[in-house]
Amino acid sequence: MIIKAEQITKSYQTGSGKLEVLKGVDLSISEGEIVSVMGPSGCGKSTLLNILGILDRLDSGDLWIENKKVSDLSDRDISQLRNKYIGFVFQFHHLLPEFSVIENLMIPQLIKGVNEDKAKDRCMKLLEVVDLYNRYDHNPAELSGGERQRVAVLRALVNHPRLVLADEPTGNLDIESGLKIIDLIKQMRDRDNNSFLIATHNPDVAVHCDRHLKFKDGILVSG
Ligand SMILES: Nc1ncnc2c1ncn2[C@@H]1O[C@H](COP(=O)(O)OP(=O)(O)O)[C@@H](O)[C@H]1O
Ligand SMILES: [Mg+2]
């Protein structure tokens, strides 16, 4: 099991009192699975992904990543675990505007200590896979929305995360570009056997995943 969550709860303190968002979420994802999580805006998809990616703290419940219980780990172990195993894709791409496509892709690898030639070589190969080879020296502003999102997905994948958490990765794209993102995700999964959890409110995207979950009153049910 890549990730397992048991009875996760999370609430926010707001001006009008306590807002219970997650009310006992159970979830487990195996190696190589692509799972969608659907639900209307405001139901808690981003909250859940942030907790699963250990970017935010849960109130109660248990979380295991790669069979390690997160509550038993030190902060340092947690950041190592996150860096090593988890990749994030956000709705808005968060590519660095001052850098070219290839540089955006190389940065996570350079940070990890991969040498520059090797990083570049590997990133150019990835760009070839998604038909963006001839865009390598463009800045993000010089790409279409769909192309930017494909680069953002690649960037989440360059360091081979075992688990990718994607928060509405196709949210601002037309259907065709959205399906290209899903194709890319499947292609990467087939190659690396990594796992994906994709929050989406696009049924056209969800239907291409291996398994579907949806939010119902603060918990997840099979969709
Ligand atoms: N930091 C926060 N403080 C207070 N309320 C929040 C906070 N973050 C999210 N919420 C509320 O929690 C609910 C779930 O939000 P979110 O997880 O972003 O939903 P989704 O991603 O499904 O649209 C929403 O009602 C939102 O307004
Ligand atoms: Mg959200």
C-alpha cells in the first residue's frame, strides 16, 4: 500500500464557529493505481490532498505512507518522506515564470543533486514523451494552458515520486487538453508503476481513472 488513511478528521475554526470538513475519511491506494476523488467545490478535496501530502495537519485519525505511520515520524523524517515519495500537481501550474520549460523541469533534479547534463538529458526525454520537445526553451507564458499543465505534471514526476497528488490538474482546461493530461498520467504510471490521486470535478477525467471515490457528507464513498 502506497498510502493508507483511517478515520481522518479535519475542521477549521471560522468566524461563525467550527467547520467540520473531513469527518472520518478512510482511503487506501495501491501501487500503480490511478484514483479519482470527486465532489462539489468546497467539499474538502484540497483539504484532503494537503493532509495526505503532509502539507497540513490532521485533527485525528491515522495516516501511513509507504507503510510508515506519519505520526511516529520526526519533522525531518516527514520532509524527507515528502520529498522522496510525493509529487504535487496544482490546478494552476505554479511554474516559475522567469525560467524556461527545461529549466523548470531541471530545478527539482538539480536541488536533489543530479548533475546538470544528466538532468537536462532526462528532461528532454520527458518532453519528447509529451510532444513538447520543441518547446523546451519557451517560458511558461509562451505556452498554451494545456501545454503548461503538461509541463507541471512532468515537473511533479521528474524525481520519480511513488505517489502523485493532483488537485484539479485539468480544472482550467478544455476537455481535449484535460484528456491529454490524463493520457500523460497513464503513460507515466505504465512506465513507473507509481500511484495517483486526482481531485477533479470533471467526470470526463474521472472516468479514465482506475477507481473512483466521491465525497459524501465529509467522508469518502466509492463513486
Ligand atoms: N484555512 C481555512 N480556514 C477556514 N476554512 C477553510 C480553510 N480552508 C478551507 N476552508 C473551507 O473548508 C471547506 C473545504 O475546502 P476545500 O478543501 O478547499 O474544498 P474543495 O477543494 O473541495 O473545493 C470549504 O468550505 C472552505 O471554505
Ligand atoms: Mg480545491
